[in-house]
Amino acid sequence: MKTKILFLSLIFVLSISSIFAQGKGNKKGQTPEQRATKQSNHLAKKLALSDTQKKQIYDFSLANNQQIDQECAVKEKGDHKKIVQIRQDLQAKIESVLTPDQKVKHQALKQNQANKKKDKKGKKDDDDDNF
């Protein structure tokens, strides 16, 4: 009887751990639609987009997010070069619907994000040097 309980417990633990190991596909667990909504709302707020521009950017982001999810579903991490290309294509599409003033603001936003990412990475590298 004890062996049956032990065996069932072991199976239960292994099945639970495999479920958690699979994850949700993206680190925040959001659907492509949710991410596209978040992205288009963020840009609408930062760049003062018209309703038409916001809808176009939502559509671009949705298609982009679906492509990335498909790529990541095929491989565990996805092909990094292909994902980078998909993201670059999205940026080009976004730029195509922006006014010149919005393009300047968008470039500043991207630069600010790159600086934050660089600072965060630099801080992490500095922390690694302490060991």
C-alpha cells in the first residue's frame, strides 16, 4: 500500500513539474491580441496617434506577434535572426504610417528603450563581476 501511494505521489509531482516547465509560450503569458492592444495603446499615448493610425499599428502588431509566436512554437526559443527580422519589419511598417513629427518622437522612444536595456544589461554585468 505504501509503495502505491509513493508511486502515485511521484507521478503527480512529475506531471505537475512538466506542466510548469512548458510555460505559456511568452514570458508574460499574454495572447498576441493582448500584446498588440498594449503596444498600440502605448504608442497612441506617446505619439498622439489618430484612430486610423492606432488601428493600423494594432493590425501590424497583431500580425507581428502571431508570427513571433509561430516561430517560437516551432522551436523552443525560435530562430533569433528571423525574430529580429520580423521585429524590424514591424518597425518599418509603423514608421510608414507616422507623420514626420511622430517619426522623430518614435525614434526618441526607441533610443530611450535601447538606453534602458543597455543600462540594465550593464548593471547585470557589473553584478556578475562581483562574484
